[in-house]
Amino acid sequence: MNMKSLLAPLALTVSIGLTGLMTPSALANNAPTQTPTQNIQTQLEIEHMREMRIGSSFVTIFEEWFNPTKGLSRFDTYYINSGKINAVKSQTWQHISDESLFKRMLKSYQDKDVWKPFGTVEIDGKKVEKRKAFVTPKGDPAYQIAYVDLSTGLPIKEEQYSSNHHLMTTIHFFFDRVSDENEDIFNPDDTITKTNMERKK
């Protein structure tokens, strides 16, 4: 049995339990409450994204938050080894650009010079457009296939293939909005200023 087949159930378990990676305040504040409707938008203003990368021998999770009001971003990295989730690094920084986390992802996958649509499929009841991008034709990964939710423009999944069409890495994306009433998602003591918000993968 290869490593990928062993990781499949683990990846499913991780995806189901990913909320465990969120800060306690974010989880608590997402629980059903009797909050007045007019306060919901303010409470759920934090943009949040999880990116789970599954390879033949690894599972890596990147988690990112963005506060559009204060211009603060946080980025965490997790590695899964032997069924255990290990936090590697957490960074908080001040956003110089006015481009939000969601807008940055939208812009990235809407670039028609990079991504070429070639069909639609349905995933979990959502109409999804398949888009292909060539990365390094003479290297690996050679090309990528993204599955973009047509209702939001955001990716649901991305697959990276080698030059011999072997699936190397699968990336799953999760997007939502959370609250930070206790202000413990972003650590001001750790905050640094960055002018280039592009994250290299």
C-alpha cells in the first residue's frame, strides 16, 4: 500500500476537523448566539482561508486570516506527521496593500493569461469550472488544474501534475468569515510590516 492511500483517510479526518486549527475565540464566536442581526456583519468581518496540500508522502496546511478594518494578516503553517498536527510557524503582519485575502485569491484564479477554462463539473452540489495552467513545461509540476466555484470565483480544489501526467499534489481550499471579539487572532507583539503581500508557495 502506498503512502497516498494511507494519507487519504487522514486527509479526510483533517478536513472534517480543521476547525480545531482555528483560535479558540474564533470557534466560540462562530457558535449560534442571540446576537442582533445588525451586529453579524461586524462580528464576522475577518476573512479566513485554509489550504490543505496532500502529496504522496505529506500533508501540509496553510491557514490565513485578514482583518480588512485594521489591515492585519496572520499566516500559520502546519505539518501532519504520524497523524499528529504540528504547528511550525505563525506570523502576523500589517497590510500595506488594500487588497484583501479573498480579492487576492480571486485575482489569482481569474487571470485569463494563466488559467484556461476547459469544462464544468459539479462538486458537492456546486457548479465548478475546470481551468488549466502550464507552470514549468520542462519541469515538475508541469501543469495545474483548478476547480473554481462559479458562484464565488474562488477555488475549491487544485491539482498539480508532472510532465508525465502523474498527479503530484492535491490542494483543497476552504473559505469563511470569522469574528475576533477577544482580539486574539492577531498578536500585536509579533506584527511586522510588509509591502509585498504575495506569498511564495
